[in-house]
Amino acid sequence: MRQLALDLIAEAPASFDNFVVGPNTEALAALRMVAAGRSPVSRVHLWGEPASGKTHLLRALTGTPVGPESPLKAFSPSAEAAAQVIAVDDCERLDDTRQLALFRLFNQRAGPGGAPIVTASRHAPIALAELRPELRTRLGSGLVLALRPLTDQEREQALRKAARATGVHAHDDVFHYLLTRKARDLRTLLAFFSALDRYALERQRPLSAALAREFDALIDTPVEPRPIAGPGEPG
């Protein structure tokens, strides 16, 4: 049962359409332009606190952004991919080798017609003291946009919209529970809500804080390892 619950929380792919905009209309519009090949700039940097939507937008743009754990070759696209957009997340966590690789990538794509590079970090480029000065300069050389996290009211509105879409009644206390007990990242929060909704439907129970607590306990229950069958024993 626990594995089923964990499977239900698998997040839906990020897209521009399922990004809850809130105060970040400019960032969404800028990346839509990049994706459509109509952006007047080829360098965009997004910065903001965790749960502000940076990673969602980068995933919507490229599927899987490059990051601190990516292989070094990911910073050197093949000839076939040289004209494609590249997105780099968590720039402040790049090690020195990857910083140099990203700096070289900026230089390779410099000039008119260079393929777009979209980057993201927790703070504005000028404040990224952990990065090489020349890379900070490159990150701040294009369009720099600050992302603001959604307010609790905006997150509750998104959750209520999701509830209306299911056609299932949700008690007010479930929204309070989710907003105060679960991750502030709206994408993860909506994924949990979707999983909770399916759990409620399977049990023909209304969405409530009590059900959310039950679901949480189910997920947190350790999975007992199955014994390995010996020779001649049933598996």
C-alpha cells in the first residue's frame, strides 16, 4: 500500500500551462518567447528563493535542465544540439570545473544568433560570491528576472482550483493542513493533493484533514523487506 501511495505522488511533467503564475508573469512570458524562438535576448537568468518556480520553468523549457550533478559533457552539447536551448539550474552549486564549462559555453554561444542559455540560482548573479567573477558577469549579462514565491492565498487558490477540477468535495480543513504541513513548492503540493484525491476516491471518502493525516501516515510507514526465498522455497 505504501508503494502505491508513493507511486500516486509521482509528479506530472512541468509545463508552461501548469505553472501557477502568481506575480511571475514576466518570467513566464520571457521563457515562452525563448521556447518559441522569438525571444529578443539569448541570455535569461532567473533567481529566487526555493519554491519560487525556477526549476518548474526550466523543466517546462527543456525537460531536464543541466545542474550540479550533471555530467561534464552536458555543458558541451553535441553539434546536433548546438542550436538548441540549454537550461542550467542551481548555478550557485556548480563546482569549479562546471563553472568553467558553463563559462566556455557562454563564450561559444556569444554573438548574434547564438543559441539561448537560460540559467537559475537562488540569488541574483551579483550576489553569487561562490562563483567565479567572470561567470557571475556572464549570468548577469542578459535579462535577469526575480521570481517571487506564491503567497499562501495564491497557493490555496491553486489548490481549490485543483479540487474543483476533480468534482470531489473537499473540506476547508484539508487546505489548511496542506498549506501548513506540506512542502511550500506548489508543484509538489499539487502532486500530493492529486495523490490524496485518488486515495479518497478509492475509499469513497471526502477530502479532509483527517484523511490527509491518514495518507501521510501511510506514506511514512516503513516498508518491510521481503525475505529472499531459499532453494526450493516459494518466492
